[in-house]
Amino acid sequence: MKQIRDRARNSFPSVLLTLLSIVQAVALETLWEQSRHRLDLFDPSWMMLASWLQLAATLLAIIFVWLLYVGIVMRFRFTPSLSDLILPFIVGVLEFMLIEMTYPGRLGFWFIVLAVISATVSYLRHRLFWRARRDPDNREFFDAVPKATWRDHVARIIPTILIAATGMWLWIYGNESWFALVAILLVLIGITIQIQIAAKYWRISVADHT
């Protein structure tokens, strides 16, 4: 059994990254095809600004999912479970739903789908880091990084709830307001911060301490 576990541990990064590369490539192609013929992107109006911010946030969300997976599977070794091979498909479906909602007229649904993606990604990150922490091969990193506390979990849960609440508000009361623009901008800033945090932990992992 140990040989099978070692084989799975060694093969998992390449298998997952190949699968995720295909999903992300299709997602980016879909986003491009849906965007390049849109007239509202070049018509000076409230919708133009909302459209560009929404597109930028969607693109960064796709990039962040990629960085999250790449950062984990390239840095850590652990025995994968069957769900680790299924969850990328779920994330891919959610990304396609987000792209489908990337229109100012669908902002409410867009925020709701984004909240689901945020919750799913938080769960994935917690699950993969928990499994990696238990493996002795990753001890060098986790000895330098403290375990997540309830404050860390709350810091991820609250933004997800706010995103979902924003989606419900816009769905009920409409999209054409300054509130919608500010909400999209805050999402854009939030995703950018998450990417910077991912970059920070990447630097910690690959730092030469010798």
C-alpha cells in the first residue's frame, strides 16, 4: 500500500495541474468570447464602468483560483483523496456560471455566484492545508507558519457573507446605483489582496534558509 500512496503523492501535482490548466483555459476563452462583441464596454455610461470592473474582477477570480491550486500542489506533498480530483470540476462549473453572470444586468446573481466561489475556495484551502500540515514532508513550512485560528476563519467568512448579502440586495432593488459600483470595486480590491497574500506565502515557502 505504501508504494501506491507514494505513487499517488508523486503523480497528484501533475495530474491536478493538467486538469486545472484545461478548465482555466476554457474559462478564459469563454470570458473572451463573451466580452469581445459587447457594445456596452465602449459606450460611455454607468454600464461601461460597471462592465469593465466586473470583467476585471472575474478575470482576477479565475487567476486567484489558479494561483491557489498551483501554490499548494507545487509546495506540498500529501496523499490526495478522491474528492481532491473532483472538486476542480466543481470550481470550474462555478467559474463558468460567474462568467455567464458577468453583465451589469445580472450583478445580483454575479455576486451570489461569487460568494459561492469564495466559500468553496475557502473550504478547499482549509482542507488542503489541513492535509498538508499532517504530512511530515511539509514540516519546514508549517513549523514557520502558525495554525489558523477562529479569527482567521471569521476573516474569510465575513467577506463571503457580505458578498452574498450584496448580491441579494442588488437582485431585489436593482443594479443601477453607486452602491453597485462601490461593491464591485471592493470585490476587485479584495481579490487583489488575496493574490498578494498568496504571493507572500509562496515567498515563505521557496525562501532559501540555508
